[in-house]
Amino acid sequence: MNMTALSDKLPGRAGLKLSSNAIAPRERVDWLREVICREYTHVEIISPAHGNLSQDLIIYPWGNLQLSIIQSSPISLQRLPREPHLSSQDAYFVVMLLSGSGLLEQNGREVLLRPGDISLYDATRPHRVHCFGELSKMIYLSIPRSVFRDRIAGIDRCTALRIPGAQGIGFVASNFLRSSATHADQLQDHEFSSLSDHALDLLTLAVASVRPVDFNLSRSRSVSLNGIKTFIEQNLRDAGLDTGLITRHAGLSARYINDLFTDERTSLMRYVWKRRLENCRKDMQDPVYAGHRLSDIAFRWGFNDAAHFSRAFKQRFGCSPREFRRSCST
């Protein structure tokens, strides 16, 4: 099937708009299966009858993520046990309902979603997604496994759980996703891309808020490491973030924490400096900060010595901050 003929480039953004309206009713199930397999994950469509299927999708690359707005007639999708169809599909999906109702099943759990609610599932593992009502509309966010697992210890205990969209952090995350999707076409590329990091921060808090209370962050090395990384990410801008602060938060000795980081061939503070430098480099590439002094960018990410920042940046990336910024503007 010629997918190019079925998609339209959105003005001003490298996104795709796909609709079943251009497809003969008898071919829509096969068309949708091909779209989902290519853009999301391999599934079987187990209902409805071919002639009743209607689906419209808008798909945006969003930083390291993929944001989709989907409007669908009643439908059920099932993922069977198998390897990911593409390596890029080794991901978690966050689904937020805008209208209608839906049911998500995974890992022996099922959750009924109402408008505003959010849930999470592992796209590579068996699951079922059901959309009810005459027409349902939802936001899908695809997040690479490596990105989300590094942020949330015990994430596999958080799939198919309901994050209420009417209160607390779920309300904040739900409204942020809705607003970002609604105004995507009105934003500059760099503005829209920058919002993806904020979405990840909010979703990290939202998913962690429903993690089972019997989950113990200190039961394994990998879980302890992920918890420490999460704390570091939340405090990178604090110039006072040091070994003492991290050890007090984690309740672990500096020796043990550094031993955890040897699994990744680094040490605790080397990891902190690496993440600060990576964020500085990202800001230096962002047109929003084009008029900001390099020292201001460095200080914003926890450095307190411009000369030390310059030396560390050159050692990490092979050129000085000034040379890097110059190369970004040419």
C-alpha cells in the first residue's frame, strides 16, 4: 500500500496527518494495521467490522519523543508476545483520553479511562487497548525505554494504572499535554521541541505518584541507581548539589553510590558534571538562548566557575564553548 499518498505534511512542522477517509472501507483495517505497525508497534485489530472503522491521526516528532493526536471510532487493539517490529519501537506509551472512554489491559491489570485520565503501558509486551463510544479522541506519547526507565525506578510496576486527570499532578500533566497538542501548529519548532523535556518531568512525577506503596527503592542496585539519577536530574541547577547532599537524600554511603556508578564506568560527580555539560550544550544550540552569555548558561546549570566550565566543556566535547556556539550559528 502506498503510504505516501495517504499522508500530508503539516505546514511548518515535520509531522504527518493520516486519515482513513481516503481509504475504501473494505481496506481500512489493513491500512490501519500497517500504519500502527510502522509508527507505533505490531498489533492485531480485533474489532470492529471493516466498514465501520474510522481513524484520524496527527503525528509529531517531539524532541526524543513522538506525540500523536488520534480520533477513532470504536476499536480494539491487541499486542501478542513477540519482539518489537523495529528497534525504535522499544518504548513506553503514555495515553491520555480527551473524549470518549477507553480500557487498557497489561500485566494482569486493567484500567478504565475517562477524559483527562492518563495511563502508561509497555509497547513491547502483551496488552489490549479498547476505545468505546461513537468517537474517542486521545493523545499518545511514545517515550524510548531507556529514557523513561532512567527516570522512574520500578516503572514496570506502574503500567495499566490510572492517573486521575482531575486532581493533583495528574491534573497538571494532563493539561500540559492537552495544551501542547492543541497549540503544536502555532509554535516554532524550537519552542515545541523544548516543551518535550517539561512533559517528561511532569509525567515522571505523575507516574511515580501511582507507583505501588510496597515498592522499595533500595532493593536492588539498578533501582537504587535510578533513584539517585532521578534526584540528580531534579537538582542539577543547584550549585550545592554535591556528594554529601546526594548521599543524605539516598541514605547510602558515598562509597556504595560510587560503586553503583562503576557499572557505567563513571563516578557520582563525574556523572553530575556530564549531565550539566549536556544541558549546557543543549541550551547553546537553542535559539531561545542565543543572546545569553555562555557564563550565564553555565551558572544556570550549577557551575560556579566560568574557567572550570570552559575546561570541562572542551574536555568533554573537543572544543571550547565559544567555538561550539560559533559552529551552531554557521
